[in-house]
Amino acid sequence: MGEIVRRRITTDELEIGMIVTEDVITPSGILLIPAYTILTNRHIFRMQLYQVLSVVIKVNLNNQNVNDDDSDEQTLEVTRVQPNFKEFQTSYHECSSMIKSQLDSISKGSDIDITELYSLSTSMISSLNTSSDLFNYLHHLKIHDDYTYYHCLNVSLLCNIFGTWLNLDNETLKNLTISGLLHDIGKLSIDLDVLNKPGKLTESEFALIKNHTILGYEMVKESPLPESVKLGILMHHEKYDGSGYPYGLKMDQIHMFGKIIAIVDIYDAMTSDRSYHKRFSPFKVIRMFEQEAYGVLDTYLLLKFLKNIADNYVGCTAKLSNGQMGKIVFISSKSPSRPIVQLDGSMVDMQREHNLEIIEVL
């Protein structure tokens, strides 16, 4: 038996197999997960979906649970050693550094250069051959420090791609991209000791973190940014069913940018690879959206997002939960998470093979 410890961690640090030792309650007061539940990927997704900030867990330090869905790190090197990926990685980190400088300046009251903010995101997108490259490359990046800045860049890039899928006009697409880049800027005004606090948050600290959407809106409300950009910052944690914050808005009370960023925000958090948090396969995240998010997020936008993401992986190699490798050849509009995969000499329709899942995309 290893040493058992009980500690509070952020939901970004959760791993499959951990045990929560206290009831997990949503910000709106709903019991989400009872105490002493062994966490699965769906539990972790639900906590992201309902904006749970931290939980108390019990961990056996010397006998960590093994996640059957963990990808084989050797297979990831197939992408990570490719010259195009290495070029993207270099540009990505350079762009992130510039974004850090811009967001820090804005958070301290500096003027906002709309054109420059937009160019930071579009310069990354224009360097890619296809949107498929963006999803694949983001999925294989490793992020260690300054996660807020990297996350803002990711959300901005994904918002831009999503906006093209929605056929938004150029001006609206530009504003959505900027709103995604600035969506978490309010967190920069919160003391790092509070954001990264390992112990239990006080009520005032919890309220402060939840308040980051308002703090971000206050930072930019007097700026020349379009109102749609500001509302995206303010409303990106509102939920279609009224379970979000800061105002508990519902349905059409939420600006379209808030609805879009809410979807992209969760997708990036679940598929990002970090030093302490293993990312989930895109198809596993799509599946969790299908199971948990309809009615909580805008259904039309969510369906559009999930189908287009899945389509981006047609032609890619997938590793299945039984260890086999195959090529993704067809995506169903009814169930994007369950594609048809071509193996050596056979086709596997994952809508019929319920015991199989895609655990990694190469």
C-alpha cells in the first residue's frame, strides 16, 4: 500500500482514477459528483462543463491509477518530429510570447490595437496548409507554464476556424477571433496565490475567481473594441440552460460570441497536453460533448462544431482501444464521435462496435 494523501487541486490537474473525498457542487449549487467517487473521463468533462474550479481528492502516491486511455507517447512522436510541426511549434511559442506582452499591457490599462491583436492569431492560421493541421498540431503541443496565455491563443485560433464553418462575414469573424483571444484576460488581475492556491478556497476567493469574466469586461468596456467582443468576454461562462455565471443567463440572452467561446474553451481545456494533465483524444472529447453537453451548450452551434472537428480527422491514422491502428474514412453526421475506420482488410463501423473507442489520432 502506498501513502494516501488528501489534497485540493484544480480541475485542470485531475486524472482518471483519482477519488474525490467531498461532494462536487456546481457554482449554481447542484450536486454534480458525490463524495468518494472514482473519477472517469466523463466526470472530469462534467466538471469542465459546469465550471467547477477545484476539488478535494485522495491519491495513493506510490500506486497511481493507470489510465487505459493514455496514449502511447512513442506514437505521438510521429507528429512531433515532422518538420511542419516543428515550424508551427516555433512560431506558436513566439506568438504566445507576443500575446503575453499584449495581454499584460491591456490588463494594466494600455490602449488596445485591434489590428495587431487580430494579426497575432491570423498569422498563425495563414502559416498552415489546412485547418486539419491546426487541430492536429494543437493536440500534440506540450504546454508547461503560462497556461492562461497559451489557452487564450488556442481559443482565438479555434474561434477563427469555427467562425469560418459558420460562414461569418469578415468583420464578425475578426471580432470573434479577438474576443477569443481576450476571453480570460480578467484572470490577469487575480492574485496568482489565489489562482494557484493548493488549499481550500475561501468564499471570497472562490467568488473572485468566478468574477474573472466581469473583471475582464471592466478592463475593456471603455476601449474602442466592438460591443460583441466585450460581451464574449463577459458571457463565455454562461450556459444555454442558465447554469452558468456571472448572471445565469439562458438561451438567446447569451450573445453568440459567448456561446461559441463556451464550446471552444472546454474543447481546448480537454484536448490540451500539459505537464500535469494528460489530454484526451479529440474523438473522446467529442463523445463526451455528445453525452453531456446538449442542452447545456447551444445545440445548433455544438453540432456544427463537433461534426466539423471530426471531419478534419478523415484520412488520419487512429489508434483504437484494442490496440489496432486504422485510417478514419467516414464521419457520421448523427454521431461524429463514432466514425468508420479502415483496418487491414476490413472496415470497422464504430457506431456498431460500442466497446471500441479512438484513444489517439496521429
